[in-house]
Amino acid sequence: MKKWFLSLTTLALVLFASWKWFLIPGVEQKLNKVASGGSLVVSEQAKALHSSLVIGDLHADSFLWARDLSKEADYGHLDLPRAQRGNLGMQVFTSVTKSPQDQNYSENSADARDNITLLAVAQGWPPRTWDSLLERALYHSERVSALQRSAPEQFHVVYTAEDLRQVLKGREQGANTLAAILGIEGAHPLEGDLSNIERLYDAGFRVMGLQHFFDNELGGSLHGQNGAGLTAFGRAAVQEMDRRSMIIDVAHSSESVVKDVLILSERPLIVSHTGLKGSCNSPRNISDDLMQEIAERGGLIGIGFWTGAVCDNSPGNIAKTLRYAIDLLGVDHVALGSDYDGSVEVSFDVGDLNVLTTEMLRQGFTEQEIRKVMGENMRDFFLDNLP
């Protein structure tokens, strides 16, 4: 009987290893695609300019996946070797802790089966993460810290404005260090307990998205069912985040939540990854008028690289969306919000960011506009608003 049990255990481990090492990469290859098509031509002028830019991106979900980000992969959108090739200097890495089955931009139930639970088990996350959204976020923070320990020359987590200033100073002197800022996509890890804000802050999180694809304890999602504004718990949470100088992200929040936060918070907001309604009439995007209010309050809008946000994910159309955003919001309030590794298809990965510089030059952007949008706006915003 013991021999039979050991054989079954061995078989189970082999099946698990097969799932983790063969099927999970296949799942990511299916979800995080780079569109095939014509070659991406980069002009010599763009190469020279791109190499001199400070480049930052407001949203990537790379730590959701099992890849070793210190090594270059032939799938997914972002890892450290490709980030260096693309001259990426700053990246907000968000922790995705819950995602409803059959998620869409129109309506999702908070009771829908969660996709992340299966992913957590299949990728071998610690058992404490299987039934706790808080523990999933803390585990992602641990993975981020582990990458810093294994690749300190290439990757550094920043917790304060001074941390960011030091990484950027090093890059000016020739270092290739990527400044990583930790964020939450949807404040579900709070699990209805305000004290968990402190736990997440202590774990390094500095950006807090209030909602994701469904309504939660804080209020309504843009893709939920009730369209409600902030709850009493949500109001208390926003005030505590403000007190700790955490940056609030309303990328998936209902318009009612966004309006309530604008009234309640004294700090500027970000919409980390989005499109603009006037250039892409998608249910993923809130109204242009509300975007203007966010910008007028000193906020920052990250333009996404995927079809659901911009309607056409070609480099040319992303540049057109950036132009629309500059004209609508002002050049100081526009940034990049790729949604790399966020289960989306893009037309270029982080290693080929220079194709966007090429397109902006081709479409007549000034050098100052390119510098601001590609990263200087993000740099200045975080230097002003990190603790």
C-alpha cells in the first residue's frame, strides 16, 4: 500500500510540474501576445532621441506570471533584458489578486468564479495565497524583493521620492537600473479591513487601484453591476491612503467613485492604463470631461497599448491617441500606461518602445512633448507624490 501511495504521489508531482512548466507558459503565450505583422521600422533620428529619454510606464502585471524576469523570454511583454533594450527607467508593477471568469468591460459579478485562484495553485504560489487576496499581494511583494536581491544592478524597488531620485541619478551616470514601484490593481486585498492598508504599505505598495473588474467593499467598478460611488469603508480607505501619501489609481473605478474621490482627496490621482472616450468609444474608458477634471487637479493619465482602450493597438494609432490626450488634457498630464503582461495583445513589447518614439516624430510631436509623455511627466509626478 505504501509503495502504491508513493507512486500516486510521484505521478501527481509529475503532472503538477508538467502543468507549471509547460502549460502555464502556454497560457501566458495565449493571453500576453505581441501581434505579428510588418516589421517595426525605427528611424536613426528616433534611435538617437530614444536613447536620451527618461522613460516610464504606469502599469504592468508581470509579477502575475511565473517567468523569471531577470531572464529574457520569447513570450510575454516585459523582462529586465528587454526593459534595458527599450531604455525603460521606471515601471509601476501591479499586483492582480482577483479576476472574474468571463471578464468583460460591460458587467461582471463580484460573485463570479475567480481566475487567479487556479493560476495561484497551478503556478505553485504558497498555499496561504490560495484563499487570501491579501496574501496574494504580499506574495507578489516578496517576489519583487527577491528579484531585487538577485539582480540589484538591474532592478531596484523604490519606496520614497528620494529612492527614485537616487535610481534616476544612477541612470544619468550610466547605470541600467529599473526603478520599480509597487501597486495594487483593485483594493480587494484590504478584505474589508482598514488595518490592511498599513500591512500593504509596509510591504512596499505605494499605488492603490481602488477597483478592478467588479464592485468591491470600497465602491463600484466601471465594469461592475451597481455603478455606485464610494462606500463609507471606501471613504475611510481613501483618507487613510492619503494620510500615508499612497497614490490612488482610478483606472477601473466607476465614474461615481472617481467623482467622489476628486471631492474627498486633496492629492492628485492617476488613471494608470486607459484610453480616452473621445478617441475610442469603449466601455473601458470614462468620459473626457471627467478625465479633464482629473488633469485639472494635477492628475496623470496613462495611455494603454491594447485594443480595448485605444480601439487600434498599432504604434501609429497609439501616437494619435497620445496627441488627442495632449490636446484634451495638456502635455503635462499624459504618460504611458501599457498594461504589459495584463492578458492583452500589444503590437510591440518593452524592448521595442522606440517604435513609439519613431511614430511620434513622424506625426510631428515636438521633442519636448515626446520627453514629457515618454517619462518625464511620470518622473515628476512620483517625485512630487511619493512619501
